[in-house]
Amino acid sequence: MTGAQIIVLATPVFLLSIAIEYTVGVRRGRNTYRLNDMLNSVGLGIMSQLVGVYGALISVAVYTLAFEHVTLWKLPSTSAWVWIAGLVVYDFCYYWRHRLGHTVALFWAAHVVHHQSEDYNLSTALRQTSSGWIGDWLFYLPMALLGFPPLVFAVVTLVDLLYQFWVHTQQIGKLGWFDRWFCAPSNHRVHHAVNDKYLDKNYGGILLIWDRLFRSHIAEDDAEPCVYGTRGPLRSWNPLWANAHHYADLAKDSWRTRRWSDKLRVWFMPPGWRPADVAACWPKPPFDITTVQRYDPPMSRRAHWLAAALFVLLLGGTALFLWNAHLLALPQQLFCVGGLLTGLWCVGRISEPRVRMAAAESAAADPTRDAAQAAAPR
């Protein structure tokens, strides 16, 4: 059974858990869901799985190549200790992949997708990048060098990923001793917050001991509620732009700066770093948490139903494709993926009709705006 098929089987559990969390939140008077945000988050998860049909092949191929040719020794996949050790070593590698995903601009460009939601609920867990395959495989090569078989690597990857689903909730409070040793909802809420106090903390996937060991842990403070999202908000429900926008920002800065060294540094400095000449000509306002407003363009009842109905069809189509992808020829696969991605883009367009209408009305009211924009520096 492929990893994609396992995700298909797990999907009803994900959706049931989301329904339960929504119900609990409504009954407690603490609902954390909005339809537009949830559709966007789950849609990005769908997109990640569609692209992952090909991206996973790259990661597994590189890992297998390293295991076959440069491993120090080969561990037996029939021994229980190999699987347990493999999960611990994977979690350690994940910690560093996750940490550099927040501290190196190129890796953040992929990981930012997971943090774009300004809500925090179980659907946020499904909000995954489609470009992680570009560099993620680098961080797991130590496992191959240590001799963990590709099968062990593939399974513990799935275990680590599935574990992290349940920690994306505001309906579970602090869990005492468990919070000290494991990634738990309280710890992970901090990780998703943009508050100065919480920024870039609690990277652990399953174990929290890595954060304690490498001084990246901080406990959730009831006196300072978490504010979710990113410091450079997406403000769009377009899943394609969600994956591309940070790469586009980096490419712009790299193109605009005059120093060749800065053209390269843009990609490997911490997120937010900009060359001096670019920052001077194209300044960005400093982050102010008191001005944060959730992106929530109004949707008509008709738009709600249309977006939800189309999304259900896409969800079913994705499950059918992922279950049978290995039986299809490449042109058939690409046709199906293209159709599903187009459908997800349509859901995003339906979810923000008032935004497009307001933009059109603004342009009509100010005919000089387009000319001014055309004359502005790029």
C-alpha cells in the first residue's frame, strides 16, 4: 500500500475529527472555524498530496540511492529496535529541518504555507506545502548514512506526520507532564503564534526534548494569548499563490538588489532580511501585532454552498486519483492533477467574490490608479 493510499484511508478520520472539534467549539462558545479558511487549508493539503505523488519519488529516490551506495552499514528492518530508533532519529532530523524551515528564507518559502492560516484548528494541520520536496530530503540523509532501510524511513515519516495532526487545536488545554516531553497542543499553539514572545519556538514533531536541549522551548502563557498567522500575511484564498508568493518575494528582492552577493544571500538569510538598497527603495512597514486583522472577505450564502459543493467533489476526485495513481500513465496523471488543481483554484475564487468586486469598483472610481501603478518602480 502506498503512502498516498494510507492518507486516503486516514481522510475520513481527519474529517470526523474536524467535525467533532467544530461541534465542541460551538457548544463551548469558542468556535475556531471559518468555512473559507477551512476550505483553503484542506485544499492546500489536497494540493500537497497531488504534487506529492511526484515529489515523494524524488525524496525516496535520493534516500534509496544514499542507502545503497554511501551507508556505513545496513540495519535490519526485521528488528523492533531499528524501528524505534528510526522514529527517534527521524524526529531529531525533523527538528532541524523544521528549525531551518523558520530561519532560512529558502526553506521558509516552502514551510510558510503551513503557517498562513490565521485560525488554529485541526484543518490547519492539513495545510501543507507543495514545494517541500525541493530541500527536505537533505535533512534525512543522515538516516540513510546510519543504515536505516528506506522502508523504515517511509513508515516513520508517516507516523511522525500523522502524530502532528491532533496537536493543532485550541480545544485541548495544557496536559501537565506530557507537555514537558512531547509536542502537545499547548506547545504547538506557541509554535504557530506571531507574538514576539513566542516567535520561532517549539519545533519538535513528536518529542519536545530537542527544544529543551537546543534552547528553543517556551511554554504557553495564559496571560498572552497566541495570535496566529504570519508576519507577512497572504490575504488570499488562492492555493497556487499561497505556495508561490514567498518565492516571488525573494525573487523580486534578488532581482532588484545591485550587489551580486546579496542576490544570493536573499535566499539563505533569515526570513525578513532584505538587502539595504532594496529595503530603502521598497520599504515594508514593521510588524505591529496590535494592527493584525484576519483576512475574512464576506461570502454570500450562495457562494458558501457553491464553494462547499465544489470542494466535496474535488475531495472525492482526489481520493479516487490518489488510490489509483499508480495504475495511470503519466499523461493521465498530469491531466487529473491539472483538473483538480484548477478546481481548487476555482474554490478560492468563489471564496473571495467581494474582494474582486471591491477592486473593480475602486479601479472604476479612480481611473488614474492604473497609470500611477504602471509608472511605479518594480
